[in-house]
Amino acid sequence: MPLSKLKADSLNLGDTFVFTGNVTGEATGALNLLQTQTASSSPSISFTTGIDSTYDEYWFIFNNCHPATDNADFTFSGSIDSGSNYNTTKTTTHFTAFQNEAGTDTSLNYSSGTDLAQSTSFVQLGNNTGADNDQCVSGLLKLYNPSSTTYVKHFIGMASDYSNTNYHQQFYLGGYFNTTSAIDAIQFKFSSGDIDDGTIQLFGVTK
């Protein structure tokens, strides 16, 4: 049945529907994969291209990032000079939910110790990730309108983290790069040691 003849009161789930028009442009709300980087005993992973005015929103999805050093924090920061420096000033807030494997210790709390206030330090995306063979951190970072030269650049993130003390931690954060210069590069690294393994993908989000 051509879609042009379809009426709301004549819908039959047994019908066959045929689309005869043309589709132009990108689907709205689509994730467009721009880059994939895989760590292999890497000091850091940096995205120095692809973050521009093409999209107003960018997603970084990190999968199974495993530290070479036990009890390391997964972190990120941004650059306004294509990755020459990652010292952009930022302010953040964090909160964490956790539970141990025995189910005897649980909590949901505001993590004041990981907040930044007008700091050039890297932002925590994970906390105390373990270096056992099966331990890692995975999650998502969203960056909004990084090419604006009028407003600060907001970001939000979340991560699922397997800590060095065998706790699951769900980590949430929000903040902004306090600059009106365009953010054109993002770097990820652990607070100590290499990224032993893991992948990070960069997506542009179509409105």
C-alpha cells in the first residue's frame, strides 16, 4: 500500500507498505561516527581534529578503558589551540553511587573532593579504577557547542567504574570550560600510568 493512501482508520498490520518518495539530508537525532581510537599502552588519547562548527553537540563514548596502574582515575581536558595545551579553565560538580560486591556497603553522595573550581586540572570521569585483568571503566562524555565564541562550553558525563577495591561506582559529572574561545581538541588519560587497553569513539550529533 502506498503511504500516500494510508489513513489512520485503515491501518492493517498485515498490509505491505511501499515508500515511493525521496529522502534528502541526514536523519535528525543521528549519531555520526567521526573517529575511533584504540589504546595500546598509550599515555593518552587525543582528538585534535573533527571538533568544529559542523555539529553543535559531540559525544565521546569510551569502552573498557583499562589502566596499566592500579587505583588510577580516568580524566579528560580540553584545548583551544588544537592540542598544544590542555589547560583550559573549568568548573565542575560530581556525584557518585557505589556498592561493593558483597552488597554490604552502599552509598550515594556528592563528591566534593573531585570538583574543580576555576581550575586548569583534568576532570575526573572515573575514580580509582583497578588494574586487575577484568577491571576497567566505560561511559559517555557529551560536549555542547564547542565552536561558540560567545558562550562557555558545557559538558556532562557518566561512567561505570570497577574500582581497585572491587566496588562498582556510577560516576556523574557536569561542568563547563570557562572560555569564549572555541574548544577544538579533547584529551583523555589516566591520572597515573598508561591506558593499557580500550577504545574511544567520537560522534557528531545531528539535530
